[in-house]
Amino acid sequence: MSERHTYRVIVRGTWDGLTEAARARLRAGAGEHGLASMRFTEEGSLTYEPSPLKHFSMRFVVVSDAADGEEMAAAIAEDRAESALRRLGYGFTGLRSTVTDLDTMKVNRRRASRR
């Protein structure tokens, strides 16, 4: 059995070809998709600014084989983003990802202050 790693992936993109109905839905739901709603989840957390309605990001948690690396985690997250956005009826373009491997990241601990 191969080692599994947990990745946090941020998928960014640009809205494209949105219908007026889609724009209206996005603006109406903007309160649920602002900075306060940013979370890393398996299904993805969508965030965007309602005005101007230009860019968005989605945050994902991806667990996959460490041997497949960050590239596979990015591909999985982008596939999840595409599926979710299409299911919601939102047009998009230019997906790109930033990946962090939680199992290999270095954590800098603050030293207790000396008094």
C-alpha cells in the first residue's frame, strides 16, 4: 500500500460566458461565498467578489498517493472544480492551481519568549 498525502489546493479562474440568469444567481448568493466562507473541503468552497463579477477561487482538500505528487492533486481539484461549475451552469476559463502538501510542509514554531 502506498503512502497517502493530504493536499490543500486553491483553484483560481475567470468567469466566462455567464448568462444574465447566472450573473443574477451569483450576485444573489455572494453573501454565502465571500471571504468568511473560505474553507478547504473535499467538495470545494467557492469564493468570489460580486462586483465586478470577474474572478473566483475554489478551495479543495485532496487525499492521494504521495507518489503521484502535487500535479495529480492539482488535476483532481481542477476536475472537481470543472464538474461543480458546470453542474451549477457557470461558464469559466483559465483554471490554474496552487498546491500545498500538508504532509511535507515545514511548520515554524515560535519559541517561548525569554523574560
